[in-house]
Amino acid sequence: ERVEADHTPLDLFLIDETNWLPLGRPMLTVFIDHYSRFPLGYYLSYGGTSAAAVVGALRHAILPKTPTVEVIPTLPVHHRWPCYGRPDALVLDNGMEFLGHDLESIAMDLSVRLQFCPNRTPRLKGTIERFLKTVNYFFAHQIPGTSMARLHERGDYDPQKHAVLTLAEFKHVFEKWLLDVYTQTVHRGIGTTPWAKWQEGAQRRTQDLPPDI
């Protein structure tokens, strides 16, 4: 019923899979279900915030998920990603990537309401704000190549020299953490796990797909 969306630059450097040189810090765009705190979909890019990233994350959020591509053989993902379906409302800030005609046209076609928060009111979409902070502090900061949140926290640590993950490996590790750790851990805001809360909600609401995938 209520889905919040936003971006964050990841506090992590990734490397190119052919020459192993650092590519930089990707931008993570996420859509999250407010009721269950379960992330519905995401998109990674190196181009900063953009309408393309928003549409990519929305598409991933709405469509049924394919199994995680396990590029690291010793790291199986034990849980499936059950989330899909059209949301009733998307709660957004006033970033230019959210205000363009592309998203407005797609929302009209899908019968999705766009709800824009007033400027400087991140608390009105606090679910996604807290989740993106969790991604950086409790996930990205634990991986070699992290840039940390602030420059002074690095000391003499060079994140680009220590970066080890390619984009494909990062997606695998991220979905492993998302599905097997984050969504299986009790969330203080809802008093249960996002996994259990999503299953509870799914008993009362049909997951609705667009007529034409």
C-alpha cells in the first residue's frame, strides 16, 4: 500500500571484472515496503541519481524475482525473494529524477499514486532513510574496500587498494545479506522479522501484477 524510494551512494568501492581496477562507488536505488520493512527492489548504477535508476528499481520491485545469480560458489542464498506487485502509492522526495515525465507517465499507466514529501522532511519517509543507513553501516562497512561514512574514519586505510568485489559479486553478497540476514532478523520497529511481516500481509492482500508484463 505504501512504498518508499530513495538513493544512497554506497560506502564501498567495487572493481572491474576484467582489469581489476577500482570502478568507484555505485549508487544504490531502493524501493521498500513500509508495512513489512521488506525491500521490494533495487538498482545499482555508476551514473549518480537518474530517472533510469528509478525506473530500473521500480521494474525490479514490481516483477517476480528470479533466483540470485550465485557467482561465488561457496555462498548459497537460502531464502527466496517473495516480493512483487504494484504498489498503491510511492512516497518520494523532490529530487529531479522523481519529478520528470517518465515516472509520472509510468505511474499513470500502472495506476500508482505519487506522493511527494515537502522539502527537508526526511522523517516523512523514515523507513527508507533508516534502511539505507543500515545498508552502509551494517553491510558495506564490513566489506574490504569500504570508504566508511566519513573521511577521517579511514585513517591511513586506502579503500581503492583493498577493494575486492566486482559488481556481479557485490549483487550476490548483497542479496545474500538481504534475504538471509536482514529480512530474517527481528526489526525493532515492527516487533518481528520483515520476512514474517511480509508473509502476514500477503495473507490479506493479493500481489497484483500489471496486465502486460
